[in-house]
Amino acid sequence: MAKLADGSEKGLKGHFEEDFSHRTRIGLAPRSGFIDRNAPYKRIATEEAWTFPALVKAQVEYLESGQAAGDDSLKMAGMFAKMPSLQAMLQDLGDLRLAHMDEFGIDRQLLLLTAPGVQVVRPGEGTALAREANDIAAEACARHPDRFSALAAFDPRDVTGSVKEIERATGTLKLNGAVLNSHFQGRYIDEEEYFPILEALEATDAALYIHPTAPFNAPHYETRGFFGALAGFPHDVWLHTMGLVFSGAFDRFPKLKLVIGHLGEGLPVHLYRFDWMQGNADGRQHLRGGAQVKLKHPVSHYFKTNIWITTSGCAWEPAIRFCIDVMGPERVLYAMDYPYQQSSDEVAAYDRMKLTPDEKKLLMQDNAERVFNLPRG
């Protein structure tokens, strides 16, 4: 119990709430790390990682077999598998995760099967593991319908299996979109042979979240310490996203929804230059295997029509303000990036941001509900 200035004792939560109210009344900012437990919005975190034992086992066995030499994403899976504290958080879809959510004031998590996912296991195993993942996620959502929603996993190397699994997961299982952990052995979903997957996503109104993984051909990153979030992760999603734009995918599937994290991996700040330099890749016959693709719109159009970004790992008000101004307040969603990046200071930073009440509610709650077809309210 905390003893206050008047000698009375109150629970710690009550003390913090009184302190918050007092500081607000006299015009002071809340203390660093203080989370507003009575915020006029729900906090829906939209890039929250998980995994399950059978997938970790399949990843490690394939890595140790030596049959997938040179797959840096698989090497990353092996590295994560040796971190017991991380695995405990990733594999828990119950009390531990819920306790952390309560600690940080998170009302709902959108569960994403963590990188590198099912797309790095032995060929032929990925779709079965995706089905298992989606069944586990759906069960967790059914146990905690007010706390969890989830995106469907799929193995893009199996196009037919991916289409069927997206249809099953979003239909029968009622999952809320799909997640792809970026490239798969150097292949990208902007290549036309994978377009049936994009067609299925559009047809089911399932937003596709492209989450980072270790970059393809990573030694240049590794030797500089840039394998992960400093460069390799954002650069790979940058390539994947721009590849989708210049493939004409959004012209062909105009209702396709794409979501990328970490404030769009830095892409929004370049929209002016992308439009200016569009002719470097647009309509040129020798690109994309010789197929000529001519976009119907400037690059910036697709970022304001088909693409949403989340704030995962980037609780920085100037950058969030910029993205809201450039892309529109309805296109930026809150995410934490649990369990890789989490802190009360990060959550409290959102409470202190000088956004309008409507902007704050869109960021923290409403946009996620709309883009991922989540329960409203």
C-alpha cells in the first residue's frame, strides 16, 4: 500500500490514478510511464507476435539438417529458439500474455505468427503448419474473445494451399486477415505466380500484413550489425511493398488492403520522391521478367488508398504526426510489437501525444476495428 501526504493509505493503482487526475487538473503532464487507465479509447495493438512448439521444432530441425544452407530467416528462427524467456512469451496465449496486456493497458492484441513463420520450413510442411497455427489462434480467440483477434498464417510457396487456407481461416475460423513474414527464400508475393493469393485476400476482404524477416542475402547486413531492425527488417519490407505497388497488383485488385508496420518502414517520408522518380520503374518493358507494367496512378495514390501503416516500435510523436498528415488519420494504427519491444513509457507516450481526441481514437482503436474487421466498441 502507498502512504499519501495526508497519511492515508490507498492501493498503488488508486494512488497513480489520483496523481494523474491532480496533475491533469493543474496542467502538468502525467509522469513518465504513467498509463491512463481511464483513457477514452481502447488500445488495440496490431502487431503482436506469437508462435507454437511444433513450428519451432520444424524450423530448428530443418536448420540443423543443413539442407537449407544460406536461409538467413531460418537462422534467425534458430537464434530465437535458444531464448527461453522470449519463447515463453511468444508461446503463451493465456495468463502470461494477458497479465502483460493488463500491465500495459492493452485491451486487445491482434496476434501475428512471428517471423519467419511457416514459409521457411521444409517444402511441403508449411501449409499443414499454417493450418495448425490458425486452429490454435482461433481457439485462443474463442477463449478470450474480448482480448484476442488473429491474422491467418499461410505458406505462399503453396499457392493453391494458401488460397484454400485463407478462405478457411477467414471464413470458418473467423480470423481477421492474413500475415506474411516478407520474403520466402528470396521470393516475393508481387511476382505474378502468387497473384491468386492476392485475389483470395481481396475476395475475402482480408487485409494482408507484411511483417519483416531477415533480409535475403544478408551477409552485408550481418557484418555491420544491421541484420534486424536497424536496416535488414525495414529494407526487406520496403522492397516487398514497392514491388507490390509497381507490379500493378493494386490496379488489378483495387480493394486489396496491405498493412505494414514500424511507421511504414520509413516509406511515407519518401512519397514525394517516389512520385517524382516513378518513371524509373513504371512502364519499362525489360523489368519484371520482361512484362510491361504501367501504373494507373502515382505511387502516393496507393499509399492513400490501399496501404495502412502501424506504429509498432515507433512511439515518436513527430513521426506519427507526419504520417497522419501525409497519409490521413484513418490510415495509421497503433501497435506495440510485443514481446520484442514493450514498456510502460511507450504506452504512456501515446496518452500524452497532442493529437485531437478524434485522431487519438482513430489511432488507438477505430482504424484497427475497421481495417481488420474487429468487434466494434
